[in-house]
Amino acid sequence: MTPRGGQEPGKRPEAGGRHKPPLGVRAVLVAAARAGRRYGWRILAVAVVVSLVTALADIVVKDVVDRANLPVTLAADLSASGVTLLGTVFLSGFLSKLVGAGETGSDRPPVRKIVRTLPWGRLIGADLLVALIVLVGVIALVIPGLVAANLLAVVGPVIEIENKPVLAALRRSAHLVRQHFWTVALLVLVPVTVASEINTFAPEPRNVRSVLEILAVRGLGEGLAEAAIGLILVTLCRRLIALDRAPAAAGGQQPRDRAPAGSGDEQT
């Protein structure tokens, strides 16, 4: 006879009630690599194009614009920063949609649809706010900045997956990461630190050949690095959300931070 609650005698319940995906560093990296292989050429093409555009904008600002002209310099710097931000936001959203489609078994969304459906305003606002918070933390004593960067590492994927507004996404990211702080640090801060050094291998843009070398190093190197980091972040965020929802699901309750039905990547 089955006891109340439907658990068979002698059978151990799954931890958390439902399937809980593993969150070890190796498990997340393997899952991210699997997603990368599944959509390899598509991801590589988009990531390299985004990196090439941002690298070209950076070269123009640093070596073509007259730095003695302050208004032109400010406008060029803002334009380059805007291009970089838009590229980062687009690549993050693109990877989130692809990984979501792979996990749900739905069709891969075309790039045009991704551009049209991304919550650009919220993603850009969150990116700027996170950068400001981390900057303040770094200015304070460095360590608070690193802690903030880690706690807010999955803000973008949270906005995409759970369709949350900016401030709610910041709180949600901190809540998810806090429970697995050091695992997230290894998966996020270490790759980001390594990727930030790629630019040091590029030569100075003295002639056409050196410019082409810069584009090769930054376009391919940074493109691959950004794609890998993006895949890790999206995979990590989905597993953090699944782990956070599992206890509530086991108790027959709705998770506190669950996204509204029909929103975000859950319907992708």
C-alpha cells in the first residue's frame, strides 16, 4: 500500500522533489559545451561579427578620431561604448534564445526574430546599472566590487528567462547566486578575467596589416571567449533557477520568484 503523499515504500525521493540538474563546475561546462556544439557555426558567426564590429569601433575611436577635439572625442567614445553595449546585449540574448530552444526542443529562432523580440530597454538598463554598482564597489575597496559582480552575474539571463524588470532581476540574480557563491565565482569571474587579457595580444594599429591582425585577434579570440562565457552564464542561470524552484515544487507551492505564465524563454 502506498502511503499518503504517493511515495512508494523503500523508494528514496529525489532531492528537491523534482529533477535537479547538477551545478558542479564540470557539469555546467559540459552542458555549455554541448549547447555550443549543437549550434556551433551559428554561434561562432554571430559572436565573431559582434566582436569585429566592436573592435572596429574601438580602433576608429582610438586611432582615427582627433583626440584634441573634445566634443568629437566625447561623441566618438559614447558611440563606441554604445556599440559595445548593444553587441554584448544582443549576443547574450541570442545565446539565451538558442539554449532555451535546445532545452525545450522547439525550433531555433531566426536572428531577425531575436532582434525584434529582445527586451532591449531592460537589458541595456540592467547592464548599465550592474556596471555602475560594480564600479562603486571597486572604488570602495575592490573586494565589494568583485562580490557585486559575482552576485549580479546572471541578471541578463534572468531578464530573458523569467521576463523580470530590472530591479527585480538584480534581486533575483543575487538570490540565486548567494546560495552557490563560490561555484558561480569559478564559472564566471575566472573566464571573464582570462578573456579580458585577450586584447593585450593585439598589436598597435600602425598600418593596414596591424589593423587586420587586431581584427583577427579580437574578432576571433574575443568572439570565441564571449560566446563561451555567454553559454556558461545562460546554462548556469537555468540550473540555478531549476534548483531554486525544486523545493517549492516538492512542497506543492508556487516558487516565490516564478515568472508569469507565457513569459520569457519558457515559451521559446
